[in-house]
Amino acid sequence: MLGKHHPDWVATQLTRTNLVYEQFQKLGIKMLFSNYVQGPYDFVGIIEVPDAEAMLAFSIWYRMNKYGHIVAMPAFNRDQMQDAGRRVGVEGT
């Protein structure tokens, strides 16, 4: 997950973060890694979600509360990539 903070929330990082973690808990989302970065995004996080709908719900909640916006991208390990390749006839993936 990549995110950009809304300017109104930049100065209240601890408050926003606590609210985010409360929402994660409600949705069954686990934060595995989180760091602040410079560039087009303000933070990068590696999260574990129970399903795509939980991520969608979190994204809606985050935006609705004007915390900023996030971009979520599923990540696949090597075995998952090979299985996906096999499903479409790619040998040796």
C-alpha cells in the first residue's frame, strides 16, 4: 500500500495513525511493515488483508475521513506467480 497524506492531517500523525490501526483491527487487516518515504507518496506499508473487500472498505474509510488517499497493490510470491502461469499454459514459470 502506498499513501499520500491530506495536508490537514500531516501535523497530527499520532492521532491519525492510532485511528488507522483501530480501523485495521475492525477490518482484520494486519500491518506487517510501514515506513515514511519521500517522493510522490508519503508512506509505504506492507499489509495482510483477509480479502479484497476489506482493503476496499479501508480505502473508502481513509478517503471518507479525509486522511489522504492510498493505492493498494496485491503482491504475489514466487509460487503464486508460477501457479498463475501454469493456469494459462506457461511452462517453466
